[in-house]
Amino acid sequence: MADREGESWQRCQILDMNPRIQDLDHPFCYGALLGMARAPSLGERKIIDLIVGRLDKMPRMPVPFGDDVSAVDIGGGTLGVLKCDMLVGRTDVPKGMTLKQAARKAVVMNVSDLASKGVQPRAVMVSLGLPRSTTAQDVEQIADGLNEGAREYGTYVIGGDTNECDDLVIGCYLFGLARRETIIRRSGARPGDLVAVTGEFGNTLAGLKLLSSQMEIAPSLRNSLLASIYMPKARLKEGLALARTRAVTASMDSSDGLAWSLYEIARASSVGIEIEELPISTAAAEYARLSGSDPFDLALYGGEEFELVLSVRKTACKRALKAVESLRIIGRVTSKTGTVTLSQHGKRTLVRPIGWEHFESDSS
């Protein structure tokens, strides 16, 4: 609400300064409004759009802006695949997470994006921003977490940079190789394809809700929910296996939530998606029952599950299911461009295009 009120105030200011502009859609008015907008009212995705709009586009980009990774053609049909993602203490490290777990997570969330493209990471580089209060023991924890994350997925940390910062910042940069014809983009889904995921959803949002409450639950349920936050896992083995089947037409990871991932594939592929089975975990469903939370919200609008969300050719579905035991068909691709619906018990509802976005929750 505060952002909308601030924008309204800005609109009034522009009209006061320029009484001839009565139309708020006037190009000058829109540009002035946008120019005065601050990060919280822009949101992460608008900020990215503003940056990309001012960049010269590399000719024949193998992977377009907006996909999970970037790539450059290094000759002979081979792509150098690149990924960078940043972990920041204030927004990405929940209560109770150790520095070792945070550093490992910084690696995992980058590996997850390569996994969604079917790419094995070959090397990791790291940029560290450390507060002045950081101790030698803290640094050792961070180093151990980075090494654990890299070795867990068959790669190594080979270098990086350190600097002073007001908050903990861990920026990881991953490199891998792929054949141009095998890398899986977001944009290949076609009507008639099946929609699948590599696992269940809901644990992370349920776990975060649990951390912010005083709710008492069984230790086994608590441990299951919190493990998804403190020790997330990337589906690299599954992503590589699915890429080898050549059955997958579009793929991305679910770090911003299931609903948002489905919309991203739908937009990139100019298709619609109809979900017929909601892949909510048993633990999340039990938490919803005990807490009164909406199980649909837990499964659809969480984030950082790091599962893969993908479309599969119907004729090759058995091949994909055989390659990945945890793969679960949850719906189908339709021709209703840009829409995601949930059909259950004879009722169809529109899934909201909501997902995790930096700056959105900042009320300053």
C-alpha cells in the first residue's frame, strides 16, 4: 500500500509541475514517473528490464536474456554456460541457519539453475562481501560451506574475490559446458506436452512460517520442514538424466516458487498451462492442517524448493519417467497463451502469477 500511495503522490507532483499534461499515460508523464520510482516500487524484474533495455545484445545469443543461465558459443557446437547468483544475509539467510549452511546454499542455488538446463558445472568462483565483525571462525565456516556445496555436485571452487560490506554477501559464479542442441531453454513447451516436476512443494514456505511463529509441532515434522530451508538440494543428477532423454521441451528451476515458474515457461513458450495435480508434500499438508494455512498457497507460492519444473513431449513421457524416478506429471500444456490454471474436483481456478521477488517485501 505504501508503494502505491507514494506513486500516486509522484503522479500528482508531475501534474502540478506540468498543468498541460492531463493524461497520465502521456509519454512524458510515464517516463518521469518511472524515472523517480525507487527500487521497492520497481521490483526486481522491472529493474532487470531497465538494465537489459540499455544493453547492446550480443549477436546470435545461444540463450536469451531471462532464462536460467547465460551462454556463449565457444566453437564446434559447444557452449560455455555461465551462471551467477547472489546470497545476501538480510534476505536469504533465515533464522537458525549457520554460516556454513548459508555458504553451501549459495552454491546450491547456482547449481540448480545449471541442473534445469542439463549442464554439469565445471568450476565455481566466489565473491565475498564480509562485515567488519566477521571472525576467523566465521570465515572458516563460509569456506567449509562453499567447498561442501561444490564437491557435493562434482565441481571445485577455483578462485574469487573478497571485500568489506555492511552485510554478508556471497556471490557465486558457475561455469559449465553443453552442446548447443542439448541445452534446455524455457521457450520450447508446445500444446499437448505434459507438465512435470522432479519432487514435491510446500516445505520451504511452511518452514519459514514455522520459524516466525511460536507453534509447537512434532519434532519429526519440524525437522523435515526446516531441513528444506537449511540444507536445500539441487536436482543436478535428475537434470542431467532428463537432458540425455531428449524428451524435455522446456525447463527451469523453482527457486521463485512453483506458480511463478509455470508462468515463466508459459510466457517464454507462448503457451498456457493447466495443472491437474498439485504436488504438495506430506509434511506441508500436515503443517497446513495443524496451522490452518492454505495448502495450495504453500505449494504454489513458496520458493527455494529447487525442484525442476518442465514440459515433456507426450510421446517421450515414458522415457523421462524411467530416467528420473521422482518425476511426477502434474498437468499439460495448452494453447491459452500466458495463463496457468488449476483444475481439481471439476473446478478450474486461475493460478496467480506470484513468486519471490527482491525489493517487493521492502516497505521502506
